[in-house]
Amino acid sequence: MYFLRQSQLLANLVVITAIWMTTSFNYYLIQFQLKYFPGDVYVNGMIFSVCSIVALVASGYLYMKLGPKICFSACLLMMAITGYIILFFGYSAKSPLVFPALVLSASFGAASCFNLVYIAHTSIFPALFAATAMGICNFFARLATMMAPLVAEMEGKTAMVIFTILSSVTFLLSLGL
């Protein structure tokens, strides 16, 4: 309770919990929608896995160079901008590669941010509070992620609208980290 009385730690806990929830939800939402993309689902799965591996390595490197606030903001902004582009232009793109490239970009941002929540956690919170904070964040992230398969099966652009709104709001929150 001592740590929760400190306003900066409490604010960081709220922001990081929101980032965890959004990142986990969006990451799994994209994975659940993978079956709807054109082409072979196994090839698409392998492409998304390679994208995730590159995102994990890149996010770790960028975290060491730029720090948590800039990295979180950049990843969430990437997801939000990609979501807006998909909503307004991606579904009707004339080229068959535009939509998958946009979804890979959103997946890259989600995978990067997912890696960052684990890496940055120990630098944002004191050692005595880090494990408790991680448990709190993980609990709420799992609750949010349980909704991802249900949202993925919604008709039309609803899933992408939710993806984009969550990314945009959490981006704004991450600026206060």
C-alpha cells in the first residue's frame, strides 16, 4: 500500500495496465483474424511468426536506445495509424498485397509492444513493487484478452474499429508515462 500512495507510481500502474490490456487484446485479435486473410492459413501463420520474431528483436534493441516512453508511444501509434489506414483504405485496396502489408504492420506494432511490457516493467517500478504490479497488469490483460476471440468474429469492420480506438486511447495514455 505504501507504493500505491505515491501518485507517480499509481499513475504508472494505471498507464502500464492500460498498455498491457490493449497490447494483449490487439495482439491476439490479429492472431484470431488470421484465418480470414487471403491465402493459405499456414503460410500466413509462418509469415506472422517471422514478423513477430523481427518485432521482438527490434523492440528490445529500440528499448535500449530510446527508453520505455518513446518505444511504447511509437508502437501504439504504429498500431493506431495502421488501424486507421485499414479502416479507411485497406479493405478496398486494389493491390492484393496492401491489406496484408498493413495487417503485418499492425502485428509488428502489437508484438513489439507486447515484448516491451515485459522488458520495461522492471525499470518503471521499484523492485519491491515490480512483481505485484506485473501480477495486477497481467490479471487485467488476461481479462481483456478473453474478449479477443469474440470481437474477432464480429461482422464487418467492428474488430478493426475496436483495435484502432484502443490503440489510439492507449497511445494518448502512454504519453503520460
